[in-house]
Amino acid sequence: MAVRPYWKGYLKLSLVTCPVQMMPATSENEKVRFHTLNRETQNRVVSHYVDSVTGKEVKDEDEVKGYQRGENDYVMLEEQELENVALDSTKTIDISTFTPRDSIEWIWLDIPYYLSPNDPVGQEAFSVIRDAMESQDMVGISRLVITRRERAVMLEPRGKGIVLWTLRYGDEVRDEDTYFGGIGDETADSEMMPLVQQLIKKQTQHWNPKMVIDPVQDRLLDIIADKKKALKKPSKAKAKAPASAPAPSNVINIMDALKKSVAAEARTGK
């Protein structure tokens, strides 16, 4: 079944623009998930929002976002006000900076997505941007609004596509010295080192996704399969139809755009 794009928009570098789509690079769809049921009726239990003071259920139209500025004191923001925060990065990934790939440590990488052209017309522009970064071992830095929050993102060439990583904010990464500072300066024992090296060599294997399988999930599936056989009620799952692709967008001539971009950079003295 086709996977629905998580985000659609444009990839932009100076005057070169192409329509792209973004897909999650990881998935938890295969994990066993449970619903909470009423044991007596076997009906699903649903949750409702209730007023924390009156205990009464709150209607959907009465729910509003609130920013707390003090105890029991909130600034309310309507849905329309939130939607009107229209940043350019809502629909465009404008690459503003390039940096060597090895200059960004793993700890800054958050969530990966696959970025690919959204229509055949934009493939040439996409390929030029991708291959130019690849040839210089560079990654692009940009910003993108995801779930109403603007995130810094890194674009890394990968095969025919680009992997887009959201980057953690500066206050999210803790200083390693806080945790490693108490470790002593002792060096490894000269007699023990060869033994450990032998163990490492003996247990070395090429990476395989099977190294990180979840045995708990397999056991849960076995239990569920046994119960399904006992109930003799085969499940009937209906697959959702994939979303229709948008109409192709026009893309300017790549070479002309590149020439204009280089000329513009030369005039500004960059």
C-alpha cells in the first residue's frame, strides 16, 4: 500500500526551486497496539476532555489553546490565530547555509525523513542540488515548520534522494562534561587490552537489521494468533486508498537559474 506523504512543498536554493515531498524514514506501524475495552461489554473505552474544576465534559467547540503566564492565568489563542502564523518555512525548504557533513555530531540529529521530487518536472533541479552537495561532502541547513513549530533541519544526500533530519535545539543537548567529568584518567591495562580486542574481533559482524529485532513483539503476536484461532473470527482489514498526487508545478530552467544565482552572488561579493 502506498504511503501518504507527511509533507509537501518546495526545495529552494537561490533561484532553483523544485516541488518535493517528505516521508517519515522510520515507522512504528508494525508494533503491537492495544485498545482499552470495557471487560463486561467488550466495547472500546473512549476519553473525553473535562473541566478540571467543574468536572463537566467540554464540548469540542469550547476547547481553546492556552499559554500559561501565571498560576491559573492563561493567554488564550484561537485556532485561526495559530493558523495565521504563516512563515515562509511552512511550505518551502530554503537552503541558506552549507556545512561539512562531519562537522555535525550525531547528538544533534533528531528525526529522519526521506525527501524526494514530487513530480517528474522537478527531478532535474532536485538532482542538481543533491549531486552538488554530494560532490563536496556538504549538507544543507534550513528551517521547516513541522506541527506548527519551526525546526532547524539538515539535508543530507543519500543515493537518489535526500535525507532530511530535524535538528535538536541548543537547549535540548546536555553538556557531556556534566556526566563524563567524574570519570578518571586511568588508561587501559596493557594485559587486559589484547583480551578485550580479541573478544571484539570474535564478535564482530556486518550490520544487519535483525540485530535489533524486538522479541517482545513476536511473543505478543504469537499470543494474539493463538487467541484468534480460539475465537475463530478472522479479521477483515480495509486498506485506505492512497491520496491523489497534486498537479505538476512548473520549474524554471535549471542552468539559467544557476547562472543567475552565481552572477548574483558575484555582484554581492560573496
